[in-house]
Amino acid sequence: MLEKCSNPECDLPFDYREGRLVRFSPADTKPSEPFHCVEHFWLCGKCSERYVFAHERGAGMKIRLHPAAMRAIEEIKSLYSDFVRHEPKKQINEKIFHDD
């Protein structure tokens, strides 16, 4: 039974009415077995906006940044590097310390 969000940094208790619930069946189960293994993973609403599930062979189900979140981070990095490149350190210091 799921108890909380699959994000280890989030302790929100399971609520089937929100977020993302994923059902996973490992590919290595044998068809001749009388039962097959099914695992469930859940991300709360807030975490599901930022993360997605990714299965890693040998490591199991993991969470990774959502592609949209990755693009936003890259855009912020780009804007920051453009700012630093166009505003030499001397000018930045003058603006901070000498503007009245």
C-alpha cells in the first residue's frame, strides 16, 4: 500500500485524487509464473508538476526532473550567463556600491 509521495524529499501522504499514480510491471517476469508482480508509485500534485518517473534497469523506479523543468533551468542559466557576460564585474560592483 502506498503511504506517501515517491519523492524522498516530500512527506505528503498518499491521496489518489491528486498527483500521478503509475502502475509498473517489470519486463523480466516469466509468463509461466502463476502471478505477475505489479508495483505502484505515486507523486503528489506538486511533485508531479516538477518530476517524472523513469525506470532504471537494476535500480528500479526513480524520479527525474520533468523535461519542462529542465528547460526552465537551462533558460535561467542562459539568462544569468548572458547577464554576467554583458555586465563586467567592475560595472556590477559600481552599480551596487555607487548608485545613490
